[in-house]
Amino acid sequence: MIDQEKIKELEILANKMRQDLIKTLVEAGSGHTAGPLGLADIFTAFYFHILNHNPKNHLWEDRDRLILSNGHTCPIRYVAMAHAGYFPVEELKTLRKFGTRLQGHPERDKLPGVETTSGPLGSGLGQASGIAYAAKMDGRTFRTYCIMSDGEQDAGNTWESAMFAGKNKLHNLTAVMDRNNIQIDGMTENIMPLEPLRQKYEAFNWHVIEADGNNIAEFIDAVEEAKAVFEKPTLILAHTIPGKGVKEIEFDYRWHGSPPGKGPEDVWPKDKQGEAMLKELKAIETALKSKNE
Amino acid sequence: MNKYLVENLSDIKSLQQLPTRDGYGKGLVKAGEKDNRVVVLCADLAESTRSQWFLEKFPERFVEMGVAEQNMATVAAGMANYGKIPFISSYAAFSPGRNNEQIRTTISINNVPVKIAGAHAGVSVGPDGATHQALEDIALMRAQPNMVVISPCDAVEAEKATFEAAFNGKPTYIRLGREKTPVMTTKKTPFKIGKAEVFMEGKDVTIIATGPLVYEALLAAHELEKEGIFAEVINLHTIKPVDEKAILESVKKTGAVVTVEEHQIMAGMGSAVAEVLAQNFPVPVEFIGIHDSFGQSGEPDELLNFFELTNPFIVKAAKKSIKRK
């Protein structure tokens, strides 16, 4: 079990990631908002607690691999990487701009520390499985993590990979599904019903853990449990709230692909969106800090 | 005749006949012996792609993927990312046919050294029919940045290509045929990825061929010689990067070109040659290849003739190209 003090520290850090995410998206003028806000706690947990990594030596052979399958959520990964020391925080301002290392969808060849190129959905789990399989062949002990979306469970490639990982008992592989129930065109269960996800993965010979993906302590516990499972890969069904941290946009799929400044105007006019979101996140920061004292 | 080639090439009965996929199987084993990073993945076609030969020798480095070409590409990308040298084996119609986007994103944009072996390319697959006769794989692969594209002319060259590809550090596509075809090259024939080979010297027309049809180009050159027309025959085994220097050197001498391939004319090897010529040294080009149609069932010889890919058609095209000078 992780101590309470560390958890508080991570929660404050996750809030900081959300604030930087909003600033970064406003500056970029395009990019996704809901998914990255929902994933802030998970990325904070990974980069500041779970991963065995070295930002100064991103090709270190024994590092844990964090594969991001749903590449469109990369802004939150970039923010976490910058704070972890992979590149200057200042560089976040270049997101999606000409000549940037922070491409609209992440590219392995461009930014050191991004393990794989992603964006086209359904291809991350296969790559993570390939890494885990190769590591197992060589008796290496690092772990491979794959963050994927629920929307990309629509893709056949995902299930081919799930079958492969189950067949090969890739116990060194932990997949994390960002179960936020939204995708571009609407709610996942309307677009193409996914449930029962737990039973589906169990039927593919996976160990499945359900966790609150916006509860850092609970998420870290799930990751620890996965390490103790030896005969199967593990799926953490991480239930998250899209838009988490900004009440007005939580659960609203219209914020999937809009950045603050270009979102629907029923709450704030476009030019006030970034500012309003930051104000809300600041208030949470104050509350977290006072709780901490 | 080129001293590095098999003797009496025009006497087809004297030649050994082997499918290029056999060369792939042998090359895999050789590469596997040299380097234990080499792994082979196969989508339920181990016997017919000859990856079986690697499986028999190195079962611990063979990965059976089932009928899942998209996953095969992504798993291989992960393995290459980790540091392995993965070969993925299937029919060209499925890989790079079905998994083209996975190859684009996870192999080419990722820029990881996965080797894609597309077997059963071309109409010479025979009775299986159009669905299994890949005729657009060169187009798909040559349009992807970072990808190297090789189409070996015979089994001996396919073995060399497979072995060299293992160690070139790049995403690479190797095109293979199903049918037994004449072995023209020997262990001594020079082979280097990216370097075209002049198989026969001439001065009147350059016939640039790729894959097993290189043999038909040689037969056509022999026929032309009887009429006092001297054709230069180039084996363009590497379609990308294309050997501009070799093409221009020959064409500056001959002033006329015929390209020969078992593939759509659109965006294939002939197009690659035409791109080079149009920009540097425009001369008449005649294209031997598939004219915007799918294949069909039949015997390989029957189909090669039906689609006008054999030597009498190359002879005709050569004369036409010369006439257009």
C-alpha cells in the first residue's frame, strides 16, 4: 500500500497536469480535451510512481514500456513527460505546430521517450504484446503497459491482439482501458455496444481488474495486483470521467475532440473557455492543498 | 552473356526450377543461424510461405499468429521496437494487402526494421484466382516512406535478399512467387540491395524487369538478337530505393525502354522507372504488366500468356519502343 502523503502529492501533481493541459490546448488551438483530462490521474500515477524509467536515458534497456494506443490523448502524456524531465515544460507550447516534436498524434521517431507512433486506433495492444513477448523470450523482467481507449475496442485488431496475449500468457503485459464511455460520434454503448467487457476479456484468458481510474490510490493498487498474476495478461478496466476536473464538461462527448476555445458554447463563450476551466482547476488545487495541511 | 549467370540460359530444360519462396525459407534459416535476434511470425501459412523451414530449425523463435495479419504487423512492430529482427510471412494479398495501415503506422512511420514477406504475388499463383493474386503490393509498399522494396528474380537471389534484408536495419518488403521458375543466378552473382544488375549488355533498347519475369526478358533479348536487335537486360530486384544511376547509364546508351513486371502497371516497378526517366532523360517506355484488371483462375503459363507477360510480348514491345525513338 502506498502512503497517504504520497497519494496527496500525486493528486496535487495530477491537478497541475490538468492545468498545464488546458494551457497547452489553448495555445495549440486544436486537440482533444475530454480524454486527456480523464487520463490525468493515470498518467501522473505512471510517470511519477509506477514506471521504472529514466528520462535522461530513454532507451535504457530495462525500462518499463508505456505504450499509448489511443494516440489522440497524447497531450496529457506530453505534459506528464515534460514534468518528469523528458523535455522542457516550455516546449509544450509547440504542440501541433509546424516543426514541433510534439506532433498532433505522437511519433516515436520525433520525440525521445514516446515508445510508439499511434493515432490510428487498435494498433497499440499488438505492439505492446510484441514487446512483452520478446521480453519474455529473453527472460527480461521489465513490464509493458498499454493504455487504450474503450472506443478502439470496436477495432478488430484489438481483439486479435487480445487473443494473442491470452494465448501466450503474457503476464508481463498490463493493459489499461480508459473506460470513459464516449467516442467521437457519441456514447460507446450506442455507437457499438462493448459490454460485457470484463467477461469478454476473461473469455480471452485475461485477468481483469476494475478500478476507478480517477482514484490514484485505487489505480496503483490495481497495477500492483497485476504484477502478482503469473499465468495471464491483466486488463485494468479503468473507469474514468471524460473531462474530469471541469464539472461543466464532464461526460460530454462533444468535448472529445474540441480544445478549450473551440468547444460548444452552452456554458461559456469560446473566448472564455480556457480561462473558466483553469479557474475551476485552480479551485480544486487550493482545496487539495488545504486538505493536505 | 553475363559470366555470373547460369550457363545456357536460353535452354530452359537445362535450368533448375525453384519457387522464390524457397529462397526465402533458406534465407530465413541462414539469417537465423547468424543472429538470434531473427524471429519469424506467420499467419497460418507456414508451409506455403516456407517459414516452416525456420520453425523446424528454431521453434523457440517462430511465432504462430493465426489468420490475423493486422495483429501480425503490430506484434512484429513491437518486437522490432524492442530489438528483434522480425520477418512476417503471409500471402502478399493479405500482407501487405489487408494490413496495409498497420504497416504504415506501426512499421513505416515508427521506422522499425520489420521484414514483410509477401508470398504468392502475381497471376502465376494460378488456380487460386484473383483474390489470392496480389497485383498491387509493389504500389502499396513503394509509396510508404522508409520502406525498402525488393522483388527477387529467382530462388537463389531470394535467399540473398532475405539474408541481406535481415541486417539492413530498415522496414523492408520482399515480394515472392508461388510457382517454380528458372534459376538464372548463382551463389556468385553479385547482389546488393539498391543496386540493379545488368544481366545482358546491349545497345538498342533497355529491358528492365523484376521478379521471375526477368527470365522472360532474357528470352526476349535472345529472340531480338536473332533479328539483329541488341537489348540490354537489367534485373531491377530493388524497386525502392530505385537504382537511378544504373537505369540512366543504360538508357543513355539505348534510348528506348521496356519494363516488365507481374503487377499492375499503375504505380508498379515500371512507374518507378518512368519517374526516373521523365525527370532525367525522357525516352519512349513500353510497359509489360497488368492493365488495370484482376487476375483469374488458370494454369500459371496460361495466365502469363493471357495477360501478355511472356517473351513474345516483350519482343513486340521492344520493337515498338525502338520505333518510337
